[in-house]
Amino acid sequence: MSGIQGIGIDVVDIERFRESLERTPALKARVFTAAEAERSVASLAARFAAKEALAKALNAKTAFNWHEAEVINEPTGKPAFIFSGEMSERLSDFNVHLTLSHDAGIASAMVIVEGK
């Protein structure tokens, strides 16, 4: 199956996300891998947006394991997903493109799922 299979976008208010993390400390461990959890709040907000955008691109009707879609930065700085578990199997026939941004108090992410 070639071509674009899904597109997702999400935006997160960084201050509101900070408040959510403070109000619900378990949220960080539930959503982020240990490596992701070390990042700044703005970066976490962008990574949260990335995972939400991925769910939208996949038309996910059910929840997925957030840890199976880890957002990393390649040596060039470009953001990318590393998939594991069921997510890796599900996306083995696809290229997943990711872009992140955070500015003016807003974090955003866009994901394109493309057949190989």
C-alpha cells in the first residue's frame, strides 16, 4: 500500500501541559519513556502532541501504548519515532514522518503515515 495513509496534527498549550504534569505526576511516567521524561516541559509538550498526532494519523479508535512510540532526535536534530512492541509490528510497512515545533507558548506536531 503506497501513498499517504494518514495525516495527524496536534497542538498543546505548554503552560497548561505543565499544570497537568504538576497536578497528575503519574502522567509523565504513563506517557513518556525514561529518556523522553528527562526533557524540558516544552519538549515534553511537543512529544505529547506528536503521540496525539500519530493516533490521529492512524485513526486510532482505541488507546495505544504510549511507550511504544518514542520520540527521539536523530544526530541531525530531526525528530523521529522509534517504535516497539505492537506499534512496531503495526507500522512495519509504513514510513512515518514527524515534525515538531514549540514557540509562543504552544507546542505542535504533525505526522504523516506513508506506505512503503
